[in-house]
Amino acid sequence: MLAQQRQQAILELVQRRGGVRVADLVREFGVSDMTIRRDLEVLSERGLVTKVHGGATTVGTASTEEPGFAAKSVRQRQEKEAIARRAAQLVRPGTAIAVSAGTTTWTLVHHLTDVPDLTVVTNSVQIADVFYRAARVDQTIVLTGGIRTPSDALVGPVAVNAIRSLNVDLLLLGVHGMSTRAGFTTPNLMEAETDRAMVGSARRLAVLADHTKWGTVGLSTIARLADADVLITDSGIGDDARKGLSEAVGELVIVDAGPTPADEGSR
């Protein structure tokens, strides 16, 4: 089957079922995982489907979908760990950083508990708890108040006002999706406002996003691709995405991370 024929067949399946999974398409068409992901990228770039974690849905169905923390934490674990290890190298002792809520940033902070004299501002109870358990007296953890979202972020006017009064050296930002048109996005309007406040408070912005985030578009934009000083993603990112991102962001860092059986099972 030619690529165009396969893509048309995938589109028909999405329209009929409302959504498809990469693993199911691999079995159905007898091609590789990467081939299916490229097909979905092509369809997404043409505006025919919306990419989501591990598959695709009909256009418009995913912009307000917000998976919970537990559901997201089992996805792309190996990629998140590789991204986290690389992002930890950006953090220097004695600096003030902000860390947004999310499972990739939660993975990251496990690598930061030994950084001396660190000040951390976060809107995530989960992330704050990692530092509290480490119990280092030379680390200061600032947890914003706010309204809790399904992804365990604290958002809203209380969080925004707290963040706007602060200035940090570096923001480590996790995102729901990223695209050339929409930039870095989230499905939650209040979380987007809180994340924008974090972007405004930081001298440098580092975005942590695995390859499945490319082409996924949430309801609200946090920042443009060009606002990122550094974007760290994994080697599963497609060639077209690499080209677009390298032209837009300050520095594109790609880490090597292969899929694990656990990741495949969650897609």
C-alpha cells in the first residue's frame, strides 16, 4: 500500500471511530511504529486529524482534553527520564528556578534534590513533595496557592499573583502540546494563564516535551516556539518537526531514548 493510500485509510478510521491508537494501526497495516507516526504527522499538518498521546482523534476533540497526573505518568517514561536527565544539567547551585506542573517536570525534579542552595518556585503539589521528602535545609521551596486541576497544577488568580511578584533565573516548563501555528499549549485556560505568568517571571525558558507532544494542540497557548531559549525533546521526533523546531527555538536539544514495553502498552 502506498503512503497516500494508507494515510487515507487511517483518516477514514479516525473519522469512523473518533480516534485511533498507534499500536492498533501498526498491527492493522503491518508497518512500523515510526511509519504510522509519520502518517499521523502528515495528516495533522494538513489539519485532518488531531494528534494526541499515542494516537490521533478527529479534529477538535482534544483541545480541551486534560488527562490526570496518574494517567500521564505512565506514558513515554523512558523519553521523560532521558529529557529530565538532560534538563537537570541546566540547573546551577545557588540559583532560583521555577518548575511548572507536569509529569516530565516531576521526573526532572528527582534529579535536582541534591543541588545545593537551590530556590524552587512551583505550582505543583507533587513536585513540592519531592523536595520536601528530600528535606535539604539549604533548599527553599515556594509552593503557590491556587485551584487544583486534573493534572495536579495549582492555577488561578492566587497562583498568578504569587508568581508575578517573583523573579527567577530559569523556568523549566512542561507542556501538553506544541505546534508551529499554536506554539506551546495546554487544554486548561487557567493553567495557561499561570504558565504565562511563570514565563514572564523567568530570565530563561527551557521547555521539556517528548516527541508525542508535536502536533498536539491544546485550547490555550502558553508561549510561542520562539520564546523558548532551549527545547529538550527525544529522538522520536520526526524530521519535519526537527526542522521546524530548530528554526524557531533558541536551541533544540534532542536526547536519545528508545521505547520501552511499558510505554508501548500505554499508547
